[in-house]
Amino acid sequence: MKELKCPKCGNVFSVDEADYASIVSQVRNVEFEEELRRRLGEMRGRQEAEQKAKDAVTREDFGRRMQAKELEISSKDQEISRLKTELQSIAERALLEKSNAVLKARDEMKDSINAKEKEISELKNDRSLARSQAELEKKAIREEYEAKLRMAQEQVDYYKDMKIRMSTKMVGESLEAHCANIFNGSMRPMFPNAYFEKDNDASGGSKGDFIFRDYEDGIEYVSIMFEMKNELDETAHRHRNEDFFRKLDADRTAKGCEYAVLVSLLEPENELYNNGIVDVSYRYPKMYVIRPQFFMPLITLLVNASKKSIQYQRELALARSQSVDVTNFENRLLEFKEKFGRNYELASRKFKDAIDEIDKSIKALQKTKDALLSSENNLRLANEKAEGLTIKKLTYRNPTMKAKFDEARAFSGTEEQDGEE
């Protein structure tokens, strides 16, 4: 099959060998017949003129002239034959040149189409690779996110199951065990002479949970009464921390302790108790409320503050034994109390700063979670954009590429389709 392009309309059409030979013959015969008719017309004109001249001459001269004309006609026939051969050669050369031009244009078009097909194939491969990478990234992010969700759900399920299986008494005992483990595991080496045991003496009608006492040179310099409070989420009656202040103060006084500390998980939404060590001495003397994470810091703070008073206690005992004026000593003791108050205020601020940092970390983790969700959504949008990629969109506002594709379609006889890739 051969492909020809119409010089007027520009349409490309295919012909077989028989049609091609017929077209060649038509071109050759038409040009030849036109030249032949022109030459014959000229000859007929000359013959008619000569015939008129012949009528005027004698019959003897007519025979001689006819013989000459026959010779001339024979010469003309030879010239016509030569001209036919020449015309045929010209027609064949012209057709050959046209055929070569058509073949050259077809080869150039094929090369252009092959280049475009290669470029399209590369674009498809790039799109497929980008889609695969996006799928892998999306899968990895989804798996990581699902793993974190599973871990969080497992922790929630664990605590829910623990609360379901625990009675109110068991919840309180678990908090007591938690504090006892902290002291015996981490603080016992710091206070080798300290007494830290459960308060089992209920002879006065009430008892606390734990009593802490520490000694130096046989002198007790600090004592703390601890009460641990917690409750289930499902408990019908919600207790408040202040519900236990009176009893805790009574237990402190009955057992001769200097400080009273309520370790509480009650009122979890109350920001007052979530910000650190809460001094409630405006209600009851030397009483504090803390969350379990401040159990060890508070003991350390009270112990370090009380150790400074040992020397003052010794000086006070010596002054009394010698009947000296204790006014200056009492002033120093008041000064110590003021300094202790300032130190405590500074420590409280530091604890509050620590809580603020914890809150910032929680917010940062929440932002990370939101970013993971946003990344998954962006990957989904990128995947949709990759799936919507078409040749028409690639050539948008690119007249050079659009012209090349239009030319390729025109040559192949196809029309642009919106969904073509």
C-alpha cells in the first residue's frame, strides 16, 4: 500500500499497486494527449494552408509536393514519436519525484510520530512510577498511623478492662502500691534512715495511708502524713479533693506529723490540681495536694527544707538550756520560714513550667497526628491528579507540542479525544 497526499485539501489516503499504476498512467496519458492534440492542431493548420496552395499549382507539381509532404509527415511522425517518448520520461520523472517526496514526508512523519510515542511512553512511565511511589508512601503512612492507633486503642482497652475488673477499694490500693513502689525503688537509697510505712493505727477512730519520718543524729526533723485517693470513672458519686481535707488534718494531728499530703487522682479536669503542687494551708496548716508524679519531688523538697531547721532546733535547745534570750533565734527562725516560703514559691513555678512543657509536647503530638491525616489526604489528591493526566492537559498552553500532536493525528487520520492518554 502507498500513501498519497492531496495537494489541494491536504488529505492523506492509501492506494494499492493497481491504483498507483492507474494514476501514473492517467498523468502520463493526459499530458501526452494534450501535447499530441496541440501538435496535431498545428499540423492540421499547416496542412490546410498547404492544401490551399496545392490547389493552385499544377497536377505535376502536386505529385512532387505530395511526395515532399509525405516525407515531411514521416519526419513529423518521427518527431511526434520522440516527443511522446520525452513526455513519458518527463511524466515518469515528475511522478517519481512526487512519490519520493511523499515517501520522504511519510518517513519524516513516522519519525515524528515515533518520537511523540516515545515521549508519551516516557510520560506514562513517569506517571506510573509517581503513582507507585505515591501508593507506597500512602501505604507506609497509613500503616504507621494505624499502628499508632492500635497502640493507643490497646492502652485505652487495657485501662478500661483494668477499671472494669477493679473495685473502688482496689483502685485506691493500686495508687498506694504505686507510691510505695516509687519510694522503695527510687527513694530508699536517698533516705536510709527514713521510716515509710502504712498507717495501721486506727485506735483514734481514723487512720491515714502512709507515714513518712526521717531522722538525723536521732532527731526527727520531718514527718508527713499521706492520704492516697482515686476512684473509678463509673463511680456514681464523684468525690472532690476538699472532701478529705478535714480527715487528713485530723490524722496528721493525731499521729503527730508536721505535714499533710493528699496524693489524688480525683477531679482530673480541674486545672488547679493539674498544674503542680497545690498549697492548701489557707484551709489547713502545712497541707498540700499533688498528683502522683509529684510524690517524689515533694518529699525531696520538704526534706531539704526541714534539714535546714535541724541546726536551728539545736541552737534553740542550747539557748533554752542556758536560759539565754531566744529573741534573735526566733527572728532567724522567722527569716528561715520566709526564705522557705520564697523557695517553695520558686519551686512551684518550676513545677508549673514543667507542666506547661508537658502540655506543649501533647499539642505537638496532636499536630503530628493532624499532619499525618493531612498527608494522607494530599496523597489521595495527588493520586487523583495523576489519574486525570491526559495529552490534552499536557499540551495546554504549549502550542508547539499541540501542533505536533495535531499533525500526527492528521497524518494517521484520527481525531483528538478528550480522554486520550
